[in-house]
Amino acid sequence: MYPLPDYIRPFAANLRTDKAVFTYSLQCSCGSESFYLYENKHSEEERALITQYEASMPKTGLHTIHSGIGKDGKPYYYIRILGIFKKYITFPEPPYFMDIHVVKAVCPDCGKEILLFDSRLDEGEALTDEVRAYTPHFSAKKPQPTKVTVKADYIVENGEEFATDIRIYADKALRSSFELS
């Protein structure tokens, strides 16, 4: 069995495997094999918050950032000055939407939206209500309908299979792809 999420199983056609890599092409329930591809993007307001967050990062110069776990179980970070002194630094909390990555395909024939990847689905219980409720903004990754192929490495841990390094390819004639990790 391949580690396909339940939301993609009905649309995975031509499923095949080669060692620790499985590949499938996308097929809509209406029979279409071409799709528009969309990837989430940040709005103007979100980009402004990300810029503000990045500007508030501690200045470390060329120093290496070291880390550890304190007695309270929380991580801490520091840089070494002259190889002797520790200067503790704190990182600001990133905007909750910053690391959300979503890719979907839309059938040009029937309009069905097929979720290909959502980084939030792997985090399960660890998600805050704010992250769960977030509605991503999308931009067209492929403005013309194209065939879609998905490749993923998979590993087996404790008897369970997990997909890693997911790659989504548009029609080979277009020579484009993007990777998700």
C-alpha cells in the first residue's frame, strides 16, 4: 500500500512504484486529465507582516547561532563572542500563516478542486485554531490546463508508510515542476 492521503486517493491514476518512490497521475472524477494548478501566495498585508517579522530578527553578524534546552524544557539560543562569552538571543514569533503551503488542481471541465498538498494536514493536533481557520490566497501556477504527475519518496517507520519529498510536475512538454518538502 502507498502512503496516499485519503483526499487524493480517488484522483490518483496510473499508480506505480520504483523502490522507495511512488508516482501517480491526476485524473478528475469526470474523466479529465488536465488541470489548472494553483499555489498559495501571501496577500499584501501578509507580506508586510512577514517583512516586519524578518526585520525584527536578532542581528548576529557572522556568528553561528547555537541552541540548547533549558531546565524549564524550553529552547534557548545564543551566539559566542570571542569564543568565550555567550550572548543570548530571542527570536520573534513568526506570523502564523508564514509556513503554510497549499497546492491545488482545478479541473477545467467540471470545476472540481483537488487538494494536492496542504502543509497543515501533517501537523494534526499541533495546529492552533487560527492556523486551522486560515484561508489561503491562491495564484495560478499554470494558467493553462496541463497534465499533472505527482512523485513522492516514501519511508517505512514502525510499520507505517510516510510520504516525503513530494514533487508535483506539470506536463513534461512544459518542462516545469515545483517541489514540496
